[in-house]
Amino acid sequence: MIVYGYLFGYLRLLKDTHHDEVFIEANGLVIKENGREICTYNELVAIARTELNLDKVTIIDYGDMK
């Protein structure tokens, strides 16, 4: 297992190199498997709201800034 990064800077993500899965350490939810995303961006925002007990998460979509 290696640290894959942090979801929105707060939730630690771990990568199981044996099973090629990335999951959230706090709840064990697999978000990436075999190099493919399992959760959409909106689902990740909802997970962050739940896990961090936040009422609001500011969503910045840089795709709109063209």
C-alpha cells in the first residue's frame, strides 16, 4: 500500500498495488480500479461532504474558464 494522494486536500487516498485499487482510507470506499474511475466528480464531492461533515463544499470547475 502506498499513499496515492488526498481527495480535496483532506481525505487520504491509498493505493493497493497488488489489487490495483485506490480507496479512501477513512471509509474503505474504492474510487478507482484497474486504472478506471469508479466515482464521478459529483459523487466524490458528496463523499467529501459526508466524511468531512461539511455543509458546503465549493466546487470550482476550471473547464468553464476558457
